[in-house]
Amino acid sequence: MNIIESLEWRYATKKFDNTKKLSKEQLQTIKKAFNLTATSYGLQTLSLVIVETPEIREQLLPHAFNQKQIIDASHLLVLCYPNDFDGANVEEYFNRVKKKRNTPDEILKPFRDFLMNDFDSKSELDKHKTFIHQTYIALGNLLTVCALEKIDSCPMEGFNPAKFDEVLKLKEKNLKSALLLPVGFRAKDDFMAKEKKVRKSLSEIIIEI
């Protein structure tokens, strides 16, 4: 399928086939796609927690309004952002740039100083708002990649982040949960699979100037 056909095929899967699992290759594709997601300044202020263990997903279920995709999907992806992030984290990024590209310090310094001052001057609330926006960019990327790979998915905001953080012990990892993406394969009796997409016409949603 071409990309438009793949996006037509994609839908928010309501019922997964709990007998089907992603292959190691498919899971690796998802991991690499997440790592290649575009992020602000390239800082990658986000992380992906992949939950496969059934017992843990059972614990998470009531904190996601008992939406069965949590336990029936092959894997549950939890998109997260850092709780604490400061100039030291920015410095780590520039160390990676220097190692990969051999960029001289005199070239990096102006941009490094700008970013370090920018992050040090922001409140924790403003930082978290920015980081959450980054997780939505990653979500969009993963939805498209999954569609191209014929992997079903269901983007979800409906859950209790604080409870997820508690069950997954995210505080110990300096993380907070933002979004969920169960991935796997649609059940044959998922009624939504055969429903036509409802979208505005291009003339209603696209403005060309």
C-alpha cells in the first residue's frame, strides 16, 4: 500500500486480537521510529515505556477507565516526558553532537548557552507543557509508522497519569506519563474496522494562500 492507502486503512482500534503479537522486527521498527521522531532542538525530551507483562497491564486497566485495549493489545506503549530537565541535560545533548559530528566547541557554544539559559529560566510547569507537546509529535509519527507496517493502534488520552506513574514506578526513572498507544492487530469482530472514515472535505480543512 502507498502511504495514503495505509492511512485510510488505519483507524483507532477498539478491539484487539489478544492472540496475536508483534514480531521482534516490528517492535524494533517502532523503537527506531520513536527514536527518529522530530523533537524541539533535537533534545529528545521524551521516553517510551513498552509494557508487555500481562500482570502489570491488569493493574493499569482500572486507571484507564477499563478500556480493554490496554490488556488485549500486543504491547502497550506509554509516551513519557522527564519530570526534571535542566542545563545539565542540555549539556549532555551537545556532548552527543560533538561526539557524532566533531563540531568544534566555538561553533556549539552560542547555541549551547542559549538553550541552557532558556531551560534554566523556565518554570517546571512551562517545561512540562513543552515536553508534553513533544509526545504528541511522537504519537503522530508512531501512528503513521504503524499504519505503514500494518500494525493496528489506538491513541489514548483517557487514563490517570498519576496512577500509571505509580504502577510503572516512573518517578524512579524521572518520568511522567503523557499518552498511551496500545499496538497490535485488530480483532475480526471489531465493528469499527468496517466503518467508513468521517472527514471534512479537503476544501473545508485546507487553506491555500
